[in-house]
Amino acid sequence: MKSILHIEDSLTSQVIVRRMLGDGYAFTVAASPRAAQVLLSQHNYDLVITDVNFPQGDAFQFIVPLRQRRSPIELPLIAVSGSMDAPLMNRLLKAGVNIWVLTGDKEETAINIAVACNLVLPSEYMKQIVVNKRLFPDSSTIAKHFSGEPAVRRRAAGQGWGGLWVSPSSAHHRRPLSDH
């Protein structure tokens, strides 16, 4: 069984991520970067999903030391935040995050924030792929679909970048024009 470490201090976000992933995973929650460091030193995980900002610091407290021990291929890392700007996104990617996720209560809100902060280009300049429960009923169909995407293959190899917007009902994945 695949094991996931979710680093999140919000109980609501913990429940949402757990529901989105569904059953079939060993799921561990750490409420702080410090607790995550302890768990990461004691256990092997297949995936880490982390919030970025915490009352006691930020995710960089464990991302940087983690990447000194394990590569993005060995342990994929997804950073999730409701507030992300271009400098933060770039810091996350340089630190070794595989995918960054901008959350919001509505798809349009997250997309508008991302465009306004120059995190992505408007949809007329970038390919947009909509992911929701209707189109992709479970995580295995999402993984199967996106495993062939050039941006996903490159990022899994530690190259390029990826962005994902998530609301409880759907998500968007965008990639630069050069990947078409």
C-alpha cells in the first residue's frame, strides 16, 4: 500500500485532502514542519503533500533538508497553499517541489488569482485541462491520463514545472505553450 504524508495544520484541509485521495493509501498527518521532520526520519513515504505556511514557520524548514537526502524522483512533493505568488512559487520549485497547488473555494477564483499574480498565462496562451469528479472519478484515472503529459514526465524527472488549482469539486492543470 502506498503511503502519503500530509503536512497540514488545518483540520478542514486534512479532511478535504483525505476525501479527494480516497481509500487505498496509508495516510499520515503531521500538523507542523517539525513533526514532519520527525516522521520523515522514521518512515519511508511514497508522496508528501504539504501546506506552505504554518503558525510555527513554513514548509521550507523540512523541504530543504529533505531534498538533500531524497530526490524529487525518489519522493514526490506537492506544495499546497491558498496564497501563492510568483516569488513563492519559484522558491518552492527551486527547493525541489514537484507540483505546486493553489487552492480556492471556486475554480474561477483560483485561476483569476494565479493569472493576476502572473503565476500562469491566461487560457488563450496556455493549454488548460479540467479535472473533476465527473471526468475523472478516481485518482487512478487522473494518474493514468496525466502520466503521458510532457510536463508531468519532465517534472517527475526533476525538470520543468507544474501547476495545479484545486477546489473541492475540480482542479485545473496548466502548462507552458512550449509543451504543446
